[in-house]
Amino acid sequence: MIENEDVDDVVDALQRHYRERLSEWETQFVSSVAEQWEERGELTEKQRAKLEEVFDRVSGGGRDGGRSA
């Protein structure tokens, strides 16, 4: 599951590099959790799990987004 120290990187990758692969619902979800993260500095376990699920789907799995050599 995505740890708190990884939230910024995952949200940034989703918004910058994978935006075109997100469904409308996923785009809204990512925006919502990004806003909550900025305001509160925390996400629920369910939100972190869903964020990881979305990231894994659009990146082809794995935190490196399929970019490792």
C-alpha cells in the first residue's frame, strides 16, 4: 500500500504523466485526494489503497511506472 511519504510522488505522476489514461471518476478521485492531502496531510487507508490501485492500472504496475531499465 502507498505510504504517506509516497503520496506526493504518486499523485504527481498520475496528474502529470498518466492523466490521459485516467477515467473521469479516477481524475476526480485523484484531484480530491490531492486536495485532502494538501489540506490535512493524511489520507485514509482506503484512499491510499485505491490510489495505489489506480496507479498500478495506469502505469502498468509497479511504483516506477514501468520506467525502470
